[in-house]
Amino acid sequence: MTRPEPGLAVEVADGLRRILAPNPGPMTHWGTNTFLVGTTEIAVVDPGPQSEAHLEAILTATKGQRVAHILVTHAHLDHSPLAHGLSEATGAPVTAFGPPEAGRRPIMQRLADEGLAGGGEGVDTRFAPDETVEDGDSIQGDGWSVEVLHTPGHFAGHIAFRGDDWILSGDHVMDWSSSLVSPPDGNLTDFMATCRRLQALSPSRLFPAHGGVIDRPQERLQWLIDHRLSREAALLDGLSDEPQQIGALTKRIYDIDHAMLPAAERNVFAHLIDLVQRNLVVAHPKLAWNAKFAAA
Ligand SMILES: [Zn+2]
């Protein structure tokens, strides 16, 4: 698939349109996919980054229709900031799981309280939805309804939306990237559980917030699970002879250049937190970024 034209609404399924935002980059691929659910009463899913051009594009695509809902999968800067301006322009409420830190597990909250900051993923710290939803809630419009799925992993309060035979999967499943899982917002234990849950729902198609449609969700989800399991195996292998700190362990299992090292270290930490929670690794003196990790 080639990169779609930004700003143009394209029908991708019955009653579902996609508009690409003009924010291409290494973390966003072609840019953010904004989805329009419905034909007369519209839900705008992931309005995207602050962009006058993109706001205009959404308003043009929904001319003569009513924007009834603004839904946000998660509070990253490439997904949520335009929600505010779109709400002002249309009067529609902004709906999400909660404020940016909503849904964090106690271990992640403890690490955040002790000073673990994000790795520059770009949290929209000012994001404040008008309405919150939970797993299993349903959102309706004229002739359509979607079910809210709480899908933590990439982000604690990440939600996805399940339509007839498709799911708007946000940043959880994409076809061009294995999805960033960076603590304290990213949680690998949750990421794996969400992958398995999405598999069990067996949708025909996934529409990610970046990149093209995923026509074979089972395969892609299995690939994501296997990819993480092989990293986990390498990591346990790296800890088999002596305890290690994150930096040394990362260099041992990743063959990458210097610029990629911080991101790789965060990824290793995500795995270590998961392994400590599962009692496969112990941390001395306690679970923290600068702890020494050993196989249990
Ligand atoms: Zn994100």
C-alpha cells in the first residue's frame, strides 16, 4: 500500500472513513489515521495532533453531517490534542478512558512516583475528556454502534473500538511497527494479554491509527506475541550467568548503534518489569531502573 493523501476522507469499510493527518515521522509512519464512524451522526476517532489543516479536513468531510462524538484511543500528542478544537467547533463531547495517567497499574504508578519519566513518547499531559468510558461500554449513532475495548499495553488507558467485523486498534496493533511499550505508560504484561484478547475476538480486519489496514489480524497478533517471546528468551539467556543492570544487559542482547540504545533500554526495562511480576527475574535491592537483575 502506498501512502494516502493527507486531508482526504476515504471510505475503508461500510460507514467507516479514514482521513490521514499531515504528521508523518518515525513514530507516526505516514501520519495519524483519523476515523469517521457513521454517515449522518458521526464519531470522530483520534482527531490527531494540533493542526489547523487537519481540523479543516475533518470539518469539510463532515459537512452536512453531525459530529456527535469525539473518541480518543489514548493521550499521546499525535492522537488527542485536536480533540479540544474539534469539540469547540462542533459542540461534541470528548470521550476517552480518562486523563493521561488513568488505568496505570500500581507498580507503574510507584515507578512514576519515584521519578521514572516517559522516554519522550509525547504524552498530552493537558488532555481532559468530557466523558469517560470503560471496557464493554457501547457508543451509538444513527445506524451504527461500537463497543469500547480497554486495551492497555502501549498506554495504560488505551481503548479500541469494535464495530461489525472490524476493530479500530489505535497504537496497539500496526502493520509496520511492533508498537512501543515504554514504562510507566507502557506495560508489557498488559500488552501480551491484550494481544491474546484481540485474537480471541477474531475480527476480520484491524484499522490501526498509523499505517494501512491489517487484513489478517490473527497472523499479525501472533507475530507480535512471538516477537516479544523471543526477546524474552534472549533476555533470560542474557541473565543466565550473572546479575546485570539494564545498560549492560541491553548491549548484550541488542546489536544496535548508539542512537537506538535509549529506546532499546526502555524496551528491556518493560520486559524486566514483566518478568519480575511473573517471578522469573528478581531485582536487587528492589524493582527500579538502576536495579541489578538476576534470573530467579
Ligand atoms: Zn501512542
